[in-house]
Amino acid sequence: MSKPLADIRCQICRSRLDDEDLFCSNCGTENPHHRDVEPLPVQQPSVYSFRCDGCGASMSYDTSAKALRCPFCGSTKMSKQENVRTLRPRWVVPFRVPYDKATQILRKFLANGFWRPGDAASSSSIDKVTQVFVPFWVFAADTDSFWTGDSPKVPYGARGNWVPVSGKHQSHYDGILVGASSILTAEEIDRIRPFDLSKAVPPEEVELEHVIVEEFRLARKFAKPLAVSMIEEREAAACSRYLPGGGRNVRVNVTISSLSSEPVLLPIWIMVYHYRKQTYRVLVNGQTGEIHGEAPFSYAKAAQVGLFIFFVLAMLIAMSLF
């Protein structure tokens, strides 16, 4: 039987824990009271944990590097964290996009887009390109749902414009990703999906000592309701497709079972560049090359479009008066 919540505290920082926590969400120390906890690997002497004083990101970093610099905000003010034990990932998706390809993707990103300045690609200087393994929770579950709704396809001879319909639906969902990063937003992560999780390998097969690895900062108990919400949304969309011709008043009662999760690390290039003294950040999926981020905006083009619309409206008004 697990201990009451008030009786379980982190051995390092004394924060409260429960038996669903794999690690302390405050300092990252392993929770020895977790039901399914497995031993964490011993870190190599050259790898230490640091916390960015600028944005608060926590990460492991190879101290053989001459300078420590946060890949998320660019700050060089990094504080070493003592006695930190991090959650071990079950799987790691390796990088497949090399450095040269990542920079090419960025240049193409800057060259495309109507609202980009014409010299955005040629005049931008890439300041920092960093490989980062970002933490995620991957959930899987089975669903058993009962749905009801009103269908516009009324049987011949029946009165009314709508007819009530209902049904059952069973499904299995896997690969539900919930970001465990304390810095990257859900929107940023969503824009560079998908990741092919079938290519994941055990962490022992990936070099993690000489790259930056962001530490897990979202406990499973907080990731779980986010995953459940995502599963319910997908199940509602799946059930809605059973309504012939669309419908209204759709209600879906979802029962989720066999919910499981695993901690994984996914590859992301974090790139910082400058354009006309402004700093921008973009993310590149290290497996597929999908890109998302900030880009300079051409106010000159916006002014030209505004003037064109003004003249068109002026002409239409003048034509209507004659």
C-alpha cells in the first residue's frame, strides 16, 4: 500500500510527492516510492546538470565544451546543479538531419513566404545551431465509446428533418506525445510534428554525453490529463465520422483503459539567427526536417498591399458614383 501524499517527500528538496511521480518535479530526484520505478543509470563524470539563470531551463551538458550557453535563450549564465538525478528515458529517437541540412532548411524557410523581406535569406546571419534532445511522454491506451447524435438523413416517409442515431466504437491509440519541456511551448512542438517513434532505440545506442539533453520537468501525473484530453478529442472525431451526412448534438462517452506511458527523448535543432540587429529562433525536427519559428516581417510589402487595396476600393467607389 502506498504512503499518503503528506508522508512522501523528496529526499533532496523535501517537496511533496505521490506514488505516481517517477521523479521530483522540483529538483528531478528519483522518487523511491514509485510503484514501477527502475534504477537510473550512473552519469558519466564529464556530464553535469545545469540550470539557465535566464529562462530556467534544466539540462545536462558536457563540460568538455569551452563555454556553456543555453540553446533556448542564448544566455551564458548557467548554474551548476549538485546532487541532481534525472529521469532515464526508455527510448531515444536519433538525429537524422545533419548540421548542413538543418542550415539549408533554415535558409529556404527565410527565402519563402510572401511577407518575408526580399533579403531575409541572404542578409541573415546564423548565430547558433544546437542539437538538443527534448523530453516527451508517449502515451498509449484503449478506448471503448458510446456515441449519440442527430443525423440529417431521415428515413423515407418519416416526419421531421433530423433523426436520432447512436452507436459504439472501440479503438487503440498510441504515440500520443505530451511535451515534458519547461521551455518549448505546445504550439512550437505541434508545428514540427510528426516524429516516427518506430525508429526509437534504447538510450545506450545513442551518444548522449556530448550533446545537450533537456531534463524532464513535467511529471507523469501532470502529463496524464493532457494525454487523456487528446485521446478523447481523437475519439470524438472518430465517432463523428459515423454520422451519415454530418450531424448535430453529438455526444461521445469515452472509457479509457490500459493507459500506459514511457519517457522518450526526441531530436530537435534549436537555431538562432540575426536579421538587421533582431534575434529570431526557429526549431527544426531533427528526424524529418520540419521547421517552425520566428521570421522577419516586411512592413514595406504590407504598405504596398495596403496602398493597392486602397486604390482598388477608391476605383470601385468612383465607378459606383458614375
